[in-house]
Amino acid sequence: MAGSKGQEPASLVQMIDNLSPEAWYQSPGGRRTLLALAMAAGVPKGARVLDVQCGIGSGSIDLAELYEAKVTAFDDYPPYLAFGRQQAAARGVGKRTTFQAVAGTEAASVIPADSFDVVLGLGGGLSDTLPGGLAGGLAAAATWLANEGILILGDLVTPGPTSDLMRHVFGESLISEQRYFSELESAGFDVVLAFRSSSNDWDQMAETMQKLRERKLDLGTEDERERQKLTTAARNHPELAYLNVAARKAK
């Protein structure tokens, strides 16, 4: 459990050891990355969390269990939502997690403003699915967060110059790391912690995706499967990296 009043906060290792060994994260870094960012940013007990394009909701479920968070998670793919509800119920946090079928294009009109302490945008959830790309996703997150709310997100970036091939394959979605931080600042966020995923993080994601296939889970629409292939391919290209960030909405 995350530390409560009068107690020393649990270490990252202790927190992970207290959770189910099945961490079904569909992004590099997974559980360890999310909890490290949550600890660094100071996610409060009982936080109101919004999980954008939640997939099967692993981050939602972990925060609901560790921080007693009340989580609203949305995605537009029913099999993911069904899997998430099943996992939340099995881990005893079904009453604290709500999985909603919402398309990214509708999210701005459906999700209320100033209603959350934490917004999750794991696996490119903010930049890939909301209108306006990264800038549009960050603007939406700023609207949904209360003052000094926490944003935790991850995206592919380019740490340095890129080849014509990479620009052709990834198109407008390819953004430099420097511009990524500039976009965060422009949207009114102060970065608390940022780091790139390691080779081991990519390997863990690949293992998770294989286990999900073995469970016969349909891994997204054709477009999403194509994005997953591109994301996985990025592991072997030094021109690309996966950036994980925790930021706080400025006063």
C-alpha cells in the first residue's frame, strides 16, 4: 500500500511485491515505470484518476489498489474494456474503477473539466487518439485536471536527428524530444521526472503482448495493430526512443 498518515511510504519494490504478478501493460516500462512516476509526482491517496485510451486498464487497476484511487478509464475498443473490468473485479477494485466506451474524438465533450487529480496517457494515449496530436492531448489533459494535478504519459520521440526513412514511416506523429518538452511547457505543465525506456522495458512489453495473444485477446483494430507494430519496431532503431514523463499542472 502507498504510505498513509503516520507511516513511512512503501518503497517501489515493496509496492510491486504487494500487487498481482500479472501486470498486463501494453507500453514499454509497464508497472515499474508508472509507479516510479507516480511516487515522484506524489500521487495522493484517494486520487481521482482519468486513464485516457486505457487499453486493458492495467495502470488504472494498479492505482486503484495501491492508492485507493477512484478511476475513470476510457477506450473505444470493447474487448479491452471487458478484460479491464474482469481484472479489476478479480483484484477487488471493481467498485473503484469505471471503464467507459468513449472515442478519442468524443472525449472532450464527455469528460468533465477540473474533475481529476491525475491523468494517465500511457502508450501514446494522449497524442495518438485525441484530436490535435500531442498539443491537443496536452490541452485536453490540462482541462480535465484540477489545479496542480498530475499528468503521467509516455510517447515515442526522436532524441536526435532522424533519417528520411523514419520520417516517412512515422510521418507527422514523429516528434523530437526537445519539442516534446516544449509542448509540455506551452500547455502549462512543469516536468517532475522524465526518462527513456530501456531495452529490458521493451522486452517486458513483448512478453506481455505474447501472453495476451495466448489468452486469445484480440489486440485491437487493424489500425491499432499497425501502430503496435511500428512501436515495437522502434526498439531496434537508435533514432527513436520511448519517453516517460510525470508532470504537474502549473498554478
